[in-house]
Amino acid sequence: MLRRVLVPSTAVILLVAGVWYFSQANDETADIRRRLQALCDDVNSSTTDGRGPEARASQLGMFFTDDVDVDLGNGAMPIKGRETIVAMAARLQPRTAAFKLEFADVTAVMDPGGNAANVHLTAEFIRRNLLTGEQTLDAREFTLGMRRVANDWQIQRVTAVDTLK
């Protein structure tokens, strides 16, 4: 009796695991999602690893192309170039300890040739009140243009999506 249940159950579990493995192994966009997760991890550890703000900012800059263009919308001035982002990150890091960055709903579409991609995601900024422990969430949608540079994915364009019309 146990054998009649165990053998088919095991076969189904192995089939599901195989389908999941091969669908993930052949996913061209998995490298992009891993790269974006690494960016979140670096941003979130930036104030706790003991490095100086300039060294950490330089490391964060490696996630962006030299000619990156960031448009946050709502009348904010565009941010142009990796050097500008690195300088801003160096100045802001001491003030970001109360924040955590997460990317949700990441959808990437590869361009023909596989060296560029368009990404749509929700950036979630979670703020912890250091006195009460209470958390607040601010979420915004963005589109990213990403480009493969020396076998690594870098962000070339960031555009805020206006969701309220």
C-alpha cells in the first residue's frame, strides 16, 4: 500500500523539480535578476561593513555604466553619469542606515542579441524608526535599461514610472 503511494509521489516531485531546474537554468534573464539583487545587497550593507563611504560608493558605481542617465520624474533634475552617482552615494551613505532597499516584481525582456535588456520593477524603500522599530514602506515603479559590459550587467538608464494619472 505504501509503495503504491510513495513511487508515484516521488515521480511527481522529481518531475516538478526537473521542470523548475531546467526552466531556471535556461532563463536568460536570471543573470539580470541576480545582478539587481547584488545591488540591493550592497546598498543594504553599505553602512554596516566598516568600509569608508568613498570605497563603498565606488563599489556601488560598478552597477552603472559610465553614461548612466537617471530620471526620477516629478520635476527632479536628471542625474547623468556614474561619477555623479558615486559622489552622491558617498555623501548619502551615513544617512541611509535606517533604510532598506528591495526590488519586487522584476520583469526583464532581452533585446535581440542578448546584450541589452529592458527591466520593469518596483523599488521598495523600507524605513525603520530606530526608536520604535516601526517600519514604513515607500514603493515606486521604475524602468531600467541594462547593458552587458564585459560579461556583467550594468544599468544604463533609470526612469521613474508615473503610476498616478
